[in-house]
Amino acid sequence: MGHRVDDLLGTLRHQGERVTPARRAVIEALVAADGHLGAEDLVDRAQRSVPSVHRATIYRTLDTLERLGVVVHVHLGHGRAAYHLSDDVHQHLVCEVCGDVTEAPPRLFDAVARRLLQSDGFAMRPYHFAVVGECARCQDP
Amino acid sequence: MGHRVDDLLGTLRHQGERVTPARRAVIEALVAADGHLGAEDLVDRAQRSVPSVHRATIYRTLDTLERLGVVVHVHLGHGRAAYHLSDDVHQHLVCEVCGDVTEAPPRLFDAVARRLLQSDGFAMRPYHFAVVGECARCQDP
DNA sequence: CCGGTTCTGCGACCTGGTCGCATCGGTATC
DNA sequence: GATACCGATGCGACCAGGTCGCAGAACCGG
């Protein structure tokens, strides 16, 4: 939806941030993807609509959007980071064999988080890293 | 303990692997540390006893040791990997603010792992990634 | 102590991300 | 509209953490 994009650009403007073609391209890619997107995917897609945008600009744009609370990034294992709109937080499961990424049941870590807070005073940030393991298809034969 | 080291070197020999100064140095560093050690720490320490060992050799040695089941590596967030002897597996908690790494209660993820296996057939590998969050000291004042 | 195979040192390379700098161009103001 | 300010951009170099291919060294069974 185009006005989803406009809304997000509006939040930028509202916080005194500039609306530029590069930022528009990143946000459009994010909205169109409707799910998480790797940083390099985002580079590709944004460059499809605005060929001149530089990799570094996209990383900087993502930092800005994250600072403003528009997107969040998660780590899907190893090096790769993925971004999605922040109203769509959820826990990811990633299969180490086939690389497939799925969504975990919500509130999966509630009990664990509560327990860690009580026992160690440690405030777990569950969504920030994916849960790694092996998916059903890759375990069977 | 020196014969801890000898035991491990023995396992190598037994599997048809060669015992070399580089491998000895890595294993000694690991045994002496008695806990997890970052890959680059390991490079430093191994080079302290055998200055000529190359970074690449240490990474290869760690791969070999992992293949033989002697060590395991875990990811402590971002890029850094840490290694420890495989009889000392445990879950790590890492504070994103101060970087401090502590040990989590054992079996912390048992219930979650069971649930994921039932609902999605997904076999979680809990120890492989640390739990990130914020430690008690960094939250308070 | 010899030979064959495995390890090693070396340096180049790779991925994923960051930085400094000069320039460009949104936006507020007039 | 036109202007000017300052933040955003493009660019290429750089960084961390790790991997690879190769030629030569060295382990270890005989």
C-alpha cells in the first residue's frame, strides 16, 4: 500500500528528518517485502528503483530508521542481519541446514525471560537473535 | 593440568590426526583458560607459546578439534565466536551494554525446545547462540 | 631414517559492514 | 520562487573476522 509508505515518510518528516529518494526507496522495498529482508537484498531492491543509491547510504538509512523506531534488525545466524518494519516483531527460527527462516509462536520465551530476570536480573532481548536449529524437513531423511 | 592436555592430544592421535606444536599450543591455551575464549584470544595465547603459528592454522585447528568433538564454538553476539572444551557446554548470557558474559542456569531452554519440536518439528540448538540482553548492573542506574 | 601424506605459514581474498570527505539537495525562511 | 544552511549522499578506502590455495615443512608408520 502506497500510503503505508507515505505514513512512514511522514514519521520521518515529523521527527525533523529529510525525505530523500534513497530513503523512499528503502522504505518502499521494506513495505513491499512484507517480512524480513536481508541487508544486501535491501541494497539490491533499493537500487532497482534508484540505481544510484550506494550501499553505505542504505546501511545509514537503516540505522536512522532503526533509531526512529520504524524498523528493527535481527540476526539470523552467522553474519547476516535482516530488517523488518517494527510493528511486525516476531521470533525467527532458522534452519542451519537449509537456511529456511520461519516464524516462531508468539510469547515463546516469556517464561524463560521471566525466569532470567528473577534469577539473574538479566533482561533478555529475545527477538534480537533468531533461534537456530534444524527444521523438520532437514531432520527426516 | 598437563595430563588433561595429554589426554586430548591422545584423542587426536587415536583418530589418526597428527600432533603438532600448533595443535598442542591451541589445546594448552584452551585447557588453561578453563572457560570460553574468543578466537582472536586463542590466536594471541597460542602465539605466546609458539610465536610462529599463523592465524589461519589456528582457525583450521579449531575446525579440526570441533570435527573430532573436542571443542565447540558458540556465538556471543555480533561477529565474535568463542570456543570451549566440549565437556563444558552451557548456555551463555551476554550483556549488550558492557559485553559481560555469564553462564545461564542449566536446562533453561528445555521447555521451549520441547514445545518447538512438538509444534513445528524444529530441533532447537540452544547452546549455539548466546542469549543477548542487558545485565542487572547495566539496567539499574 | 625414509617416504608419503598431512599440516603449516603465507598472503590474498571474502563477506558484511563502517568511515571520512567533498558535494549534493531537502527544507525553512524570506 | 530564490536562498542558504546543514544534513544526506556517493565514493572509495578501510575494518573485523574468517577462509582459501599453494608450496614447502614436518609428523609418524614402516
